[in-house]
Amino acid sequence: MDDVAEQLAGWGKVVRLETRGRTSGRPIEVAVGYVEEADGSLLVAAGSEEAAWARNLFADPSVRASIGEDAWDAMAELLEGPDAARAVRELILRYGTPAERLGRGPVFRIRRAG
């Protein structure tokens, strides 16, 4: 992650996701926008089908998530249909028009493991 993404993750503006590379097997970190649900799960969406972090989650849905100083193990669940559309709408409302590309890629719910 670059310095700006690291700062935004530290401030809680984005969630830092650590996935496992689908071919390398190495940990990969990315910062993405999120919406927190009442149950504590997070909604995230990729702007493209080719987003590496999303493709990694298809290969292995286990993920390490962190917001600020809080970090936890989680599982990603693909959302489709109305659930995905609602997630994209909420992300656009939170982040504004730069988030318009969302919905072109997969949408996930990130739930704490355990």
C-alpha cells in the first residue's frame, strides 16, 4: 500500500484488507472503501472484475481486515442481486461520485471469523 492509503486506513476512512495472492500465496494488502453494517460486517466492492484483491478473495475467502488499530480475521462472502446493488449504493453515498465505478466488479460482505 502507498503512504496515502496507509494513512487513510489508520484514520479509519478505508479498510485495509490482507488477502493471499492466488498464484504467489504471499500476503497482499490493499485499502478499499467500506460501509459498516449494524451487525459489524463490512460491505466492499471492486471497480473492476480484474481487481487483484477481489480475484484473490474468489480463490481464498479468508482475509485479515483492519480499521485504525483494530484488526481481525474474517471471511468474504460474494453478494449478488439486490444485496450487491444496495452495497454499491451505500458505498457511493458514503464516498461520493469517485465511487461510481463500483458495481463493475464483485461486491463482498466481510464478516469477522469465529
